[in-house]
Amino acid sequence: MIIIPARLNSSRFTNKVLVDIIGLPMVIRTAKQVASLDEVVIATDSTEVMSLAKHYNINAILTSTAHKSGTDRINEAANLLNLNDDEIIINVQADEPFIEHHVIQAIINKVKSIKKNNENVMITSCYKEINSNLADDPNHVKVILDTNSNAIYFSRVKIPYHRDHYETSVFYGHLGIYGFTKKSLNTFCNLKPSKLEQIEKLEQLRAIENNYTIAMVQVESKSFGIDTQEDLDNSLSLFK
């Protein structure tokens, strides 16, 4: 199941999940973008979003206004829906209206493989190669990996730091799409927020700091989350 967390208020872009994306509200455009891959549910704190979802025949569930993260919101939704512990849940952010199908499918396939092989993995996510200039941007999260392509660390700063300043250095940009089982999602949300998470404002660091594994899949993608008006303008220019 794909669950899309959709909080109406955003500190950097007011009501961004409702902005027009080629004739549809952003959250609806995102839901329709991924609807062919699996069952889709929007988890929201807004009756307005609930009404929109009903208008466009998309399943939605009303969740608490108190959640501090989208992961907590989808966890509540998964519990309200009484999903089985082994149900695969993909967290697709509402601000990813142009996310490519193959990116979501890669995460679904990886979670299925982890389940089949009974691997001890809490979260599955993905990354792509980015250039040095993009790696300088704190809004684009970077990840470094171990030899098994599991995440060692995520940061808003440029990592790893190349002491010899090689211009050809490769950096990995994190895409904020996450795969869980319902059981691993519950486990994650029952952990207390960690120090590193609070410093970087990156909740996936909670798993690493508590010694859980985040498996990463390399993908190719032009999509990016829309956090600002500039992001919106750039994405419409790129994809329209």
C-alpha cells in the first residue's frame, strides 16, 4: 500500500499540497501519479483534503493534527486501517507529483526481497548520483553508504568531505521515499526522537542512531520534492 501523508500547513510553503499542478491539486496529482503501482491512501489532518480526495475518488483517512512528521501520520493511518504486520507500506510525500514509477517500484521490489530473505532491515529508501554543486544545497539531503549499500549517515551538509578537493567526486542525493513493513513502521515510530535527528532535522537518523539498518537502492530520477515557490516554478518548467 502507498500512503501519502498530507499535512495542510507547511512552514515554508503555505497550503502547498493544494497548489495547482497542471490542473490538479498537488496531493491529488501525486496520488494519481502512483495509483497504477499499488493501492493508494492519503493520510491527512485536513477536512479540505478529505473532500478533495472524495471528489477525485481517492481513498483518504483523517489523522491527528498533532503529528510532527509524515511517518507518524502514515503509521496512524496504517493502524486505523488495521493492516497486517507484514503489509508493505510505501511512504510517498505529497510534494512529489512527478515521481517516476520505476523509483517507487524499485523500493517495492527491495522490500519484497528483504521480506523473502528475512533480512534485518527497518527502512528501505533510495538515492541518486548528484553533482558537486547540488551537493552544496542543504535542501538536498546527502547520504553515504557502506559496502552493502546500507546508509551510514544522512546530512544536509556536503558529505563525504573530500580533503583533496577532487572535482570529479561523486555525491549521493537522498530521495525521500521510504518503504516499511507495518511492523517495522510501528517499531520506528515507537522510538524516541534522537539527538542527530533533532540536529539535522532528518528523522531517518533516528533509525541509524538506534542501530537499525536502512537499505538503499540506487535509482535515476529527475523528480524532487517541492518545498518552496522556486521549487514549484522549477518543477513546472522541467516537467510541464
